[in-house]
Amino acid sequence: MSPTTSETAQGGRRLVIVESPAKAKTIKGYLGPGYVVEASVGHIRDLPNGAAEVPDKYTGEVRRLGVDVDHDFQPVYVVNSDKKSQVKKLKELLADSDELFLATDEDREGEAIAWHLQEVLKPKVPVRRMVFHEITKDAIRAAVANPRELNQRLVDAQETRRILDRLYGYEVSPVLWKKVMRGLSAGRVQSVATRLVVERERERIAFRSAEYWDLTGTFSHPSPAALKGDAGDPGTFGARLTAVDGLRVAQGRDFTSLGQLKDGVNVLHLDEAGARSLAAALADTAFTVRSVESKPYRRSPYAPFRTTTLQQEASRKLGFGAKATMQVAQKLYENGYITYMRTDSTILSDTAVAAARAQVTQLYGADYLPDKPRTYAGKVKNAQEAHEAIRPSGDRFRTPAETGLTGDQFRLYELIWKRTVASQMKDAIGNSVTVKIGGRASDGRDAEFSASGKTITFHGFMKAYVEGADDPNAELDDRERRLPQVAEGDRLTAEEITADGHATKPPARYTEASLVKELEEREIGRPSTYATILGTILDRGYVFKKGTALVPSFLSFAVVNLLEKHFGRLVDYDFTAKMEDDLDRIARGEAEAVPWLKRFYFGEGAQGGAAEAGNGDGDHLGGLKELVTDLGAIDAREISSFPVGDGIVLRVGRYGPYVERPAEVEGGTGRRADVPDDLPPDELTVAYAEELLAKPSGEFELGPDPETGRMIVAKDGRYGPYVTEVLPEDTPKSGKNAIKPRTASLLKSMSLDTVTLEDALKLMSLPRVVGVDPEGVEITAQNGRYGPYLKKGTDSRSLETEEQIFTITLEEALAIYAQPKQRGRAAAKPPLKELGTDPVSERPVVVKDGRFGPYVTDGETNATLRRDDDVETITPERGYELLAEKRAKGPAKKTAKKAAAKKTAAKKTAAKKTAAKKTAAKKTTAKKTAAKTTPKTAAKKATAARKSSANAE
């Protein structure tokens, strides 16, 4: 029973702490006037981010790691610098409260946040743990009425994970800094996820395509139904050649990744000539139906969403990335539309089942409602079954139209609502049919074709929802393929027989949806962390997107190569899954954290080398400390080098990837060429490497500057070709007297192999003085970031061509300035590419060229293309995804302008002058008030009561 207002008043004032302001705002409306709801704004305390944050009493390794590995792995926790003011506010609110409710999320992380709050705030009033999986009035009041104690097991399990991840990251990452590149990171799950993406790319690189041919026949059957024009009987249908003289015709599945037929496969491999000759021989063949096999078809509904299946479906159907999906879901949860979105359970509560069944009857009729409620067993290992599936909140589901939601929130809610309702509907039923057709060719060969069909007689749950597929060519469950009504022995006419060529394809790259699925199936990591993991490997540059595909960078190849060769167990899939099992055992109280961490960090004992501790057989826990100490065997050049072919090697350097061909003679110089950062590794062929090496590269001496005598050189930099001067070796390069070389980018019309010394000197002489206007103001011509322009004081005008920088006369410049300056935006440029209609805004999406580079827009939302996106290759789905991510972030926060800060500073002096007068006035007022009021304690309680009332409103 939830507390009444009178009971609350008797109980005093209660402080409820949640994670986010949005969640606090929603919950505040459901509680009475005796409650103050405040947000911690996420974690308030964590392991230190650097040695500077560690208290002075700690030294040595503890300062570096933030964990005392020699004293039972005691963590050093510090209050986050950006949370100190919030902690102060929470302490002030707690001082005026009689009871504390910790209402953070009900998972491990939420339990840990609650524990940290209790440890930092040190409450002297009763503390309650308030948990709920949906934010509705009934759920919140029930949570208040039925609090529990903190679950220390969950706290310990989360702490163990945090310490483990800290040790892994802080010990392995520095190895990457030393051997690959500064600023890299390694992580228990992120490194394994990166390895999966890299291994898939290796498979694509090693892949060799195989060509195979078959035949497609279009057959007609003049059945009575077809002659009457019955739409259910198509009359003609297609069938594919499956066997010749009883020998099965080879298909793509019969070939290896190297393009060879698999051993032991007895098939007929048709080439183009063979397929065309057979088609010609079958031109006048009489065909008959050899068999008709019909089977009942039944498809059951999909389970309600859990975190990973929601991420996968949102990717397939809505084009959302995992991060965008969780951002939108978080808003829906905090505003009371759906249940908690980080869950690995597919269970629905009795209330939810009743709500779903009621809507099935209301929207689709009693014929679609099964006799008994459907239940779904959890498929996820160690699932927290106390949680519930992701569903609409409340005991009556709001239809999408009733929510008032718009945009991405509407679309994601609709997806969740449809899936939940469909989960309580009847099976879809129908029939599947396979027809075999045969005939003898003019050369005597027997050919057999096959056609399959599917009809759905009762759509059941498919009326509400059909799951998407990762393969864009895959057939969805509700797709029907109708065949004419034929019987064994029926004669058929071949309207057309064509020879079709096919080629095997390399394995598809992972998408966010398929990588999440793969991680979950391998039991690596936990569903609640997948969105963060994907964000990390994208942000770190280990992976980039090409459309929706995840492409590994060359940098990730070097990182994974090092980890596989020298930290093999740490990126082993089974090892990582076993670690997850152990962490769950600790959470269940079946294992102890400290002994487990000791074995992981220090190993089983002092004996055994690094290789044995990390990569040997036996117990899956090796010694991380010894592994990261013995780095002598790691050859930095070797782990960052990959053969391309014909003696060409790709290397990953500190400034990016490049290809290198060794010198042909000993002592000679080889050739190098930068490789584009966004080149997919499987596209780096020998031919492309040769093309890169053939381009002019390195330094080209153009000659000495006649005035200074300094050598002028042309170079190809990472941001394009440029010219510069070579300063003497003793030139100061830093400090007050530092001298920078003159440098200028080449114009678009220039190239490294054609630029001359004269061109270089002209470029480095910019800006060029055009002349002086009648008022004595100098006019210059310059080349800027956005193209060539004129400048007169603060007035700039664009030039039409780069050549005008050197040719424009004073008269021409004055004529340009005589024209009124164009205000506002210039005439809109035509779009670079049209992508189609955005499924959210239903507006046309185009790619445009903006001031800061190309971007996608639907007229309402703009999203800049990422480094890895290309205007020519960007797909509509990628464009919609960028817009969805931008919408999920919300509008950019406006920062205070510097001008405002200056005004404030100007006012400070005046404020100081009046401060003394105000202080005196306050003292006088205070004395008068004290004479009229009761003692201070009463005044304090009255103030607290007023604060409480204000917060409740």
C-alpha cells in the first residue's frame, strides 16, 4: 500500500535520489509533498582518471592504477571533479531530510551508484533501496512502500568488473603506446570486439571468388483457375535447375573461401559454355511435374525485446546505431513510456501479459488471441530474471497514436509496442510446397528443375509485427510465393530458359546489429555494455563505417596483431567468455573476488614465464602483470607490417598507414606512399599499391629562393600537397625567437609533378597587395580555407577563381567593392547527392556541401558526414542513421558569449561598491527579524518545510 499524504507528513521529509534530472522530474510528479527528488547526474565517484586525482597518501603503483594490488586490490575512489558541486547539494538536502531513498536503476551499475552515494553522503538517517522497472504512478508508489536493502553482492560484482577493466586497460594500453601509437586503448571486451571485425576483414582479404552457372526456367501451366484469372493462381512460375542426369548442380555453398570445390562434394560445376549449351538443348523439351510435396507451415511469434534484440531490430528497421537506440530508449524510459531498457530478460509480468492480450482482442479480434498466455524462456546465460522484457509501461498499453510522441521516440516506441503485442498473438499458419519438374534435352541429358512456394492462410502475429533480417537479400517471414495448382504428371510449357552466371561472395562485414548478435552468441561481455563498446571502437579509430558496415582500420590490424601474438589469452573468445562466467559466479556468491583477481593479475604462482602464464594450457586465468612486464620479445616494426604482395609491405606508422617497397639494391632507397585512412583493407590490392607508389611522393627540391638562398621544396602532406622552405639547422624552432618556415598549399590547378620554383615563390608571397583604395586602405588578395578572396580592412569579398589572386587589378578590385555586399546566405548550392525520403520526418534527404564540409539534411536536421563517410558511396540508410543520431543528441547547448562575460566583469566594480551598504542593511534587518521570531531551530524547520513544498510542486 502506498503512503498517504498524512503518513508522509508524520514520517517527515524524504530525499529520493535518482541518476538523471529527466527521471527526477517524472518521478517528482508521482510523489507527495513530503518528498524531494534530486539527481546524482550519473556516477558521483569512481576510480581516478590519473595520478593527479589520487590522494597524496598513495604512492607507487597505486597512484598509477588507482588500485592497491598488494592489499587485496583495494580501489581508490575519488569524487569526480565535475560532481563535487552536486555532491554538496545532495548533502545539504540530506541534512534537512529524515529518510533517504536510493532510487537508481535496478541493475549492477545502478546498485553500485546507490552504494557510492551512501558511502559519500554518510547519511545519519534511515536508508532505503527503492527499485522499479517502469516509471508509472503505481510502480513508483509501490517501490516507496516496499523498499529493500542494498544488494552487496551486486555491488561487489560491479566493483570486481570495474577493477578488472581498470587493470586490463591501464596495463595493456601502455604497451600499445610503446609499440604501436600513443593514445590507443585496450579493453576486456572492446579488444575482442575489434578482433572479430579484423578477423572478418582477413577472411575477405583471403577470399577468392568462384564462378558457377545454372539455368532458370519460366514455366506455364494452363490450369482452370489461371484461365479464369484467379489472382491466387499465377499461371506461370519460375524454377531453378537443380540436377543434370541425377547429379546435383553446384551452388555457392559448395565452394571454399579460396574458390575451390569442397572436398568430397559430388556435384556438376557448370561453366558459361556448358550452361548455354544445355539451355539451347532444352529449348524444345516437353516438361512434366515429377513430384509435388506439400508441408504445413507454422511460425510462432518472436519473444519480447531485450536490450540486444532491440538494438538489432532498431538497426535493421529504423537505421539506428546501438548508441542512438539506447539514447532514445533512455528518454522513453525516463519519461514513463517503456520499462527499463537495459535487460537480458524476455519475461513479461502478469500485468503486461494481460495488457497485451487486451489489445490483441481490441485491435485484431478474438480470433488472433491464443487460449493461454505465451511465456518466453530466457536464452541469455546468467540473465537477471528479476528484470522484465522491454515493453510499454503501465497496466494498459498506450497505442503509438495515444502517446503524443514524435520523431525517433515515436518510431522506437511503435517498434516496442508492436513487438510486445505480437508476442501474445496466435501463430501464423500456412503451407509450403516444393515442385520438381523434369525433361530430357535434345542431346539426351536429363534436367530437373525445382520451385518452392509458401502461402499463409492465417497471418496471426504477422498482422502486428514481422522481424527484419541482417541480410538485405533475405526473405522476410511474411513473404508469400504462390505457385499454380499442379499435380504429379502435369505437362508444363517452358516459356523461357536462360543461363545465369553467379559468383561466390566474401563474408559480409559486420554491422552494428550483427556484431551485437555475434558478441551475445559467444557470451562475450554483457548486453548493457554493447552500445558503449561499439561507440568506443568507432571513436578510437579502430573501426569506421562504410554505409552500415563496420570496417576495421589498418591501425586495428596492428593492435590486434600485437594482442594476438603477445597477449593471446586476453583476446581469446573462450577465455573472455569464461571470465564473464567467473564474474557472474562472484555476483551469485559462488566465488570470491579477491582470490580471483589475484590469479588474474599475478598468475597461479611465481613459476612460469610470461608466455606460459598468458598463453599456456591449464587454468584459464594467467598472470597479467608478468605479461606486460616482459616486452622485449615484441618487435614494433614486425607487428605493424603486413605483406601486400610483389615485395610491397603495408606499415602502420605513428602518422598513419603507408605502403613501402624496399630498395632494389642494397644501400639504395625504397619508395613509400601514404595510404588513405578510409581505405577498406580488403581493397588494398597489389595493383592499387603500385598506383600509390607511382604517384610523386617525398620531397621535391624546386631550387633556392634567389632572395634568401633557402631551398624551396614541394611535399605531399596528409592534408594535401604544399610548398615550404628549408630553414638552416641552427634555426630556433621553439621559444620566443622561434622562426617558422614559410608554407603554402598548392592551388587546385597545381600538382606536385608540375609545380615550379616560380609557382612556389608566388604562393609563399601571399597575401598579395593589389593596391590602395581612394581612402588609403590597402586591398590584398589571399587564398583562404574557403577559397580565394579580397580583403580591405575587415571587409572581405570572394573571388571566382584562384588565378585571380595573382591577376586581379586594383580597378577590378574596386569594381567588386563598389557592388553592394551580399547579406545573409549566398544562393543555395545544388545538392551533391539525393538519398531519398527520411522514414522519420518523411522529408527528402540530400547531401550538401557546407562551410565545414559535406553534410546530410532533411531540411529540419543537419548532420555532418564523418571522416569515414564519402559523398560518392554514402547510402540512404547511412544518411538516415546520421540524422537519427543527431536527433537523439538533441539541440546543441548554447554557451555563454564572451561579450556577456566582459559586461559582467565591467559590472563587478560597481557591485563591490554597493556590497558594503547591502551588508550593513542585512545586519540591521537580521537584528529586527531576530526580535520578532522564535529560536533559530524553528526557523530552520520552517525553511525546510517551504523547500519541501516547493520541490514537491
